[in-house]
Amino acid sequence: MEQTNHLLVSFCVIARNEEKALPTLLNDLLAQQYPHHRIEVVLVDALSSDGTKSYMKAFQKQYQEEFFGVQVLENPKLIQAAGWNVAIKNAKGDAIFRIDAHSHIPADFVLKNVQCLESGEFVSGGQRPCLLKNPTSWQKTLLLAENSLFGSSIAPFRRDVGKVYVNSLFHGAYRREVFETVGGFNEELGRTEDNEMHYRIRQAGYRLCYDPQIISYQHVRSSLSKMLRQKYANGRWIGLTSGVCPGCLSLYHFVPLAFIFGILLTSILALVGIWQLAALMWGLYGLLALVMTVSCVWDKNWNLSSLLLPILFLLLHVSYGAGTVVGLAQLPGWKKQHHGGISPSIEDVRCCLTHQSKERGKENGDSKESASNRDAGSNAECAGVSGAEPENGPVL
């Protein structure tokens, strides 16, 4: 393939106080096998109080010429959805990559995604196992819990299930046309903005291609308290999102909630002398936790702390379920304060990209007309700078 035929991609990263993680990811970017002159780097800082933005600026200064370009933008709204919208509105690429700052990508990550997109797909992604940056015995046990089906989720991106079409992806690559059609991320949502976006993408007729040859890694939470806070927050946003876009959620999202109700119901019944249901529920749960513990440590380097996996599973499930209860309780008031849960930014991004596409079309038309006039002996000049990219959309 000639270099001029390589797809122009925008590699987008948003970050807040990620000065420790960002250098690793950008070093991964420098090692990409895909031609650097066909990669635009879009870095969005959410008002970091550490050296994150300084590192972004230094990277921009040093590698501006090596890549198609390096943009450093700001996300004053702080939340992830707003940051992604800033990146999308300013990206010039035909494909837009969405990568978290605390991630690691192999050298063929961009190349594999582009190959998938060029095969006819509009959205691509792959496996996203978790890893540890500074592994200890305890953190290895946390990693086992996070990577397990029982402790985390049944999402395909956590394992190799073969090439399939899925409901959601992690570290996805999207053809620009997708955002032109469905608009931007819903800024009223917190941790479920990707679920809701992927739901709209599927509703628009696009499919999300999961290719196990594409691999990226996510750094797992380094402590139990951080992991439990994450699960609680995830559960809370499931509760809130259920009142905005129930179609973007699956039944498994509500299993921890059902577990919480099961605990409450069987406990009440046990207090009045009907203890059999509680015994049955806890017996089955304990058996399943033990089976999943064995499956987690089988053929792996386990340690004594791995024996605590059944307790970790319980804590993760209760944290998630409790978060969902809180989210459902907060839902009525939250919707009143947040535009019914639907952000105007969705349409704002769509309008911005549509305008950019029209400007690109005008530039291409002007260039063709100018070339025709020159061939005919005309001295007429192109309207605008020849080969110029369209104007960037406004930064949120």
C-alpha cells in the first residue's frame, strides 16, 4: 500500500492529573508501527493540577513535525464525556481513536484497528485485559478479581471470544462518519457515557466489531478501597442511566442490585424465623464464589492472599449493587437538574462535524474548479489555502 493511501487517524487522549501514566502511553504511541505522518495526536487536559498539561505541551513541541500534528486542548467541564467531545470536534482524522490515559497499547494497536476499519467496519476494538504497574502479591489478587467473570463483568473485551459484533467496546476506533451521524457523547452521564453512545451507534445501523487481534491494556486500581469506590460509582451510574437510556444496559448490569435485594429479603425472613431461603442463597453464592476462585488461580501464580478472593467478590458485588440502589433513589431529582439526562452537546457535536464536512466539500470543489480554470488558461486562484484542513470546531 502506498503511503498516500494510509487512513488519517486522530489519536485522542483526555487526562486529568495523569502525569505518572501519560508518559508511558505517549511512549507507546511513539512506538506505533503505523506511519506517524498519518497520525494526528489530540491531547485534552481537564484542568490538571499536576504536570499533565506541561508534559502534553512538551510532547507537542518535540513531536509536532513527526506526526500529522499535535493538538493540546482544554476540557474545562472536567468530566470525560465533555473531554471526548472536545477531542472529536477538533479532530481532523477520518478515523477517531478513543484511548484512556492510564493505558498501555502494543506497537500494532493503531495498525490493527486501521486494518479492521479498512476491511469495511465503521467501529473497531478488541481485548482489554487489566494489568499491574507495580505488582505485589495483594495487587495480583486484586487483578485476579478484576479480570474474572464473577468479579467484574461478562463483557467480551475482557477476553478472547473470537471476532464478533458486540454491544460495547473499550478503546474504540470510529470512522468520522459515525459521529457525524449520531453526534457527540452525552455530557449528562458519568461512567456510562460509552454505553449510551454505543447504543445510539447501533440504533443508527452501525455495528461494533470486536477483533481479538486488537489488544490494549488498562491499569487496574492499585488498592481495594479505590476498586470498591470505582464499583460503587459504576453501579450508581447504572441506576441513573436506567432512567435515561434503559436500552443501553443489559440484565447483567442489574445482577448486583438483585443480590442486594436478595440479601435484604432473606435477612428479614430469617429474623421472623424463615431462615431456609437465606441459607440457600448464601450456600449457592458461597459455592459459586469458591468455584470462581479456583478457576481464577488455576494454572496461575497464586499466593496466600488469593484465598481472600471469595470475600473480594462479595465486597465488589455489594459495592456495585449499593451504588445502583443509590442511583435509582437519586434518579428523579437528578433528571430534573440535568436536562432530563440528555445533553445538548450531542447535537452540538453533530452540527459541528456536519459543518466541517461541508467546508471540506467546498474546499475540494474549489480546488477542482481552480485546477480546471488553470488548465483552461485562467488566472483564477483557489478560494482558501490549497490543501488546508477545515477550521477546527469550537472548544467546549
